Amino acid sequence: MIEGVFATGVPFANSRHLPATLQDLARLVPACAGVRRWGAASLDLAYVAAGRYDGFWERGLKAWDMAAGLVIAREAGCFIEPMDPEGDILADGAVICASEPMFEKFSKIIRDA
């Protein structure tokens, strides 16, 4: 994890998802090499598939924000789950995606709220 680079979207100031994302960052940043953002969830997911990022998570997404990236990441063998293990990625708009070696540790940090 300490050498991993991860990606997320940081919600705008009035977003209901901002507090949770800031808590995620507080848990993740000390455990990894960095967190980045290009500005499009589908691109971030594709970058996980390409090995440029080790993982991606975000809340508050629309299906069209991530659909293409989800297909690319799944085809590349990435592990993808809803933020809530009982949830639905497209319906809830919350996703965790990572390479196989990182997924378990990464998802535990993100879900450990």
C-alpha cells in the first residue's frame, strides 16, 4: 500500500459526500504514496485498468460518469465493488476499484468509516 497511487474525486463544498471523502483521505493518505485526480471517473477507472493507478473510489457518481471506465476495468481484471457491499454501483453511484493485489487492503481502508 505504501507505494500505491490512488485516485478519487473531491466533492464540491456543499456536497453531502464531502465529509466522507475527507475522512477517506485522512485514512488513506498516510498509508499510500499519493492520491491523484484527472477529473473524470471513467478515465480514473481506465487508469486503474492500465496500471497507472492502483485503485479508485468515489461517491455521488452518475452511471454515465463511470460506465465506460467500469467496462474497461472489468475487462482488465480489476476488482470492482459498490462502496456498500450490499449496494449497487450504478444505482448508488459509489464505487471502489483496484488491482487484485491492492483491493482487499484498499477497500478496508476506504470502508473503515
